Amino acid sequence: PEWIERAFAHPELLDRATRARLHAARGSDAIDRDPVGSRRHWRAALEDFEAVGDALRAPLARAMLALTHVGDREQYEHAGQMCDAAITAVRCIEGNPRILSDVLTVRGEIARAVGDLDTAQACYEESIAITQPTEDERHVAILRSNLASVAGHRGDVTEALRLSRQALATIANRTPPDPTARPVGEVAVPEHGVDRADG
């Protein structure tokens, strides 16, 4: 985004904490279209967050750095270790369930992408258990959709459909309509060979 580029135009004016957040914003923006570039920014963000002693953002940056390796089987063990370290760090800090949920979700995504379905399912289920009391319905719906994907990869169409319907039901009646509803339906249901008219 242009505002980030403008901010980086004069790096000497930035304190390290601000620079870390800007690197994180850049890394987030690029993670899908340019994972290598995103990795560079998340690595810089991690270094800066650690340097300023940000005990919450540093683990999240570590997990996002790991996410830049999603789907890379050769880097799976390394990425998993980075995520596990981030999870351990966040567990030591009370009162931050959403960050723990986010880091667990990243761990699940990395595992699911290489077919480590047991790890993915365990991470998603714990993330849901953490998220449900916060009433973040959108996040719960996405996690249920992820679990539906795991069930589909296991060949359990019945469970995949059940979880997909739960995900859609979580957000279908929200006012105003939640834009998440369509992507959840498109990803979770057709993926498992289920006719959308049946759902």
C-alpha cells in the first residue's frame, strides 16, 4: 500500500517499534502474491519486535514468518519448529487468547498444506475452543471450514458436510451480512464433492 511506502521513504525518522509494525504490514500485504518478499519483511519485523521486547508481537511475527513457507515440504519441519516456538511463547503470557488462537491457526495451515492432518486438526480444534468464548463468529466459521477441509482430505464427506454447514450457520444470519459467508461456502462445501443445492 502507498501509505507504507511513504512511511518507509524516511526510515531514519522511524523508531524501531514503528518500523517493526510497518514491516509486519508489508509482510501481511505480500504473503499471498510474493511469499519470498513477505518472508523478508516478517524476518525484519521479528528482529525489531524482539529488539524492543514486544513479547506478544514477536511470537506472532515468528509464526507469520513460518507461514511464508506454507506448502514447502522441504521447509515443513523448520516452519513447524518456528510455529511451535511461537505457540510456547504465547502460552506463557496470560490474557491473550486471540493471539494464541491466531498462532495455532497458522500452525494448522502449515500442517494441512503438506498433509499432516493430525497436527492440523489438533491446532484448529484448540483454536476454536479458545475463540468460541470470545464470540468472534467470523473466526470460528473460518476454523470450522478449515476442519471441514481436513475431514474432506481424510475422505469423510459426512463430517466435512457437517462442519461446512456449521461454518455457514455461524455467520449466515448475521446483520449486516458477513462477506465471509460466500468464501466459506465455496471453499468448504464444493471441495468435498457435495452438491451445493443439497447444502
